[in-house]
Amino acid sequence: MAIELNPIEDTLDAIPEHLHELYTQEGDKYKLTAVKGLKTSEDVAKLSEALRKERSDLAAAKSELSAYKDLQLEPSAILE
């Protein structure tokens, strides 16, 4: 028999009683906390935002450095 466990539940009514200890109440929700490595949608959203920012920063850096490439300047020549 397979049991579906959602990472966040409004109530524990649909969860078998022997599995209630896997959940921790946080505010008005119950969060599955006894499983290590389980990622929530909040974790995925944070990671996605960090990845978006890194990609944006990389695009800005490439754009800025392309001006030097267009001038055919080498980094060593700029330092001199």
C-alpha cells in the first residue's frame, strides 16, 4: 500500500496517525520535516531566483566586456 505524503499539509486528517510524528506544525500548516533532503517549493523558488540573478549578472558582464573585444584590446594591454 502506497501512501502519498505532501511536503505541506493544511491538516493531518488525511495522514495516518502513525505518520503524524513526521510533520511539524509551522503556523497554521504542517510541514514534513522528518525526511532529510526533501526540497519544498520555497527551496526551489529561492534557488531559481539565485540562478536567475547569476544569469543576469553574467549577461551584464559579457556585455560590458564585449566593448573591449570590439576594440580588439587584450587584457594585458589594458593593464599596461
